[in-house]
Amino acid sequence: MTEFGNTHFDERLEAYLDGVMAVEDRATYEAEIAAKPQLATEAALQARVDAALEHAFPLVAPPAVHLAAIEKHLAAAAHGRESIPMLARWPWLVGIASAAAAACLAFALWTPSSRTGNEPFFQPVPVAQVYTKTVAEGFEPYYECRDDDRFAETFLLRQGIALRLSKLPLGSMMKGLSYPGGLSRETTAMLCDVNGEPVMVFVDREEKDQPIAAENHDPALNVFRTERDGLVFYEVTPLEKPTMTDYLVTTE
């Protein structure tokens, strides 16, 4: 197990970043990350390490001739027909092993954005549909976030940009954050109460935007879309105009 100082690196975080965590466990673990500042910090640090390793050690497949030589050597060793002096081939094997280790390390520690091929299938859905389901289930967030730093860290971890919540006007309150999907599995939703009405603001990276997200077949709901700072915001509300999106601003 990898360690950061005296803190053991959570093996579940490895599974989460590698995109191999079970779908049913992913949302629960994301809530745990958001609720634990130390774990969130480790996740953000690992993401930066991943990016640096990917840049420094791009994954390159070994030449076919080297792969063939390795296979031949292993086959000979398995049948007890080792004929290449170890001393003579040592530098060559060290070179192959070092390159393979660097490539494997870079592959194992790629960021989530480079692991899309390993991630479970995700189906984008209209955010109005997610809103309706959330309200029907009691309109409760995955967790109540009352700490400004933890709030910002959640968006930094999931969307790559830290967001803070400006002071809200009288009659408006933020209930908490949830991860109900919508545009992507990284979509973060802020649940709000505005003068007694449930309002949700969905946030994701602009490149994650999906045309289906804006679909709305409920005449009692409005969906307002905004782009800024590399992010896309969808506010779903029964009100006639957006009331919460503008209070989500990037940290300075």
C-alpha cells in the first residue's frame, strides 16, 4: 500500500481513480471524499501526481522485436533450456524492466479523465428528470456542507475548479451537495430552498455538456443553462427565473 507520510493511502481511492470501483459504491465513496478533508486532499494530490506522471512517462508499447525476444526467453526458461548467460543479458533486461515499470506506473496512476476506457458505462439524462426524482425521494442531499473550504474542495476534486458560495439573500438557503448524475458521473448538484421552493443547480465541466441535459417535458419546471469559467451550470427550478447559479463563483 502506498503511503503519504504516516497516512496510509486508501486502497478504495485507487479503485475510484482507476475507474474500477463498483457503480453502487462510487456515489457513497464520493460522499465520503467530500466529507473528509484529509481524504479529499489526498485525492486532489494524487490527481496532480497522475497528471505529472502521464506527462513525464507517456505510455509507449515496447517494440514487437523486444516482446518476441522476451517471450522466447521466458519459454526457454520454463522448459529448462536457459542458454543466454545472465551477465551478458543483464543490461538489456534491466533496460526493458525499467521501461516497463515506468510505463506500468504511468498507466496505473493515470488521472480519471484518461481512464475513460476503464470506467463503467454512464447514461446522461435530462437534469429535469434528475430533479423530479430527487424531489420525489425527499429532496435530501448526500451531505450537508457547511464548511467553505470543503465546499470549494468538492468542486475542485470533481470539476477541476474550486467554487465558493456567495452570501445568499434572505429566503434562500443551500441544503447541501449531491452527485446524482445528469451530464456525467462527475456532475455535482447543489440543492437549495428558495422561499420554500426546491431548486437544484447542476455543475460540470463544459466539455461534459450533453444536449439531452436541457430536455424538459414538465411545464411546471424551468431549466436555465449558463456557461462560464470552463464550467456549465443548469438550474432546475419551478420559479420563473434563475435564483442560485450566480451565487456560485470561482475562488480567487
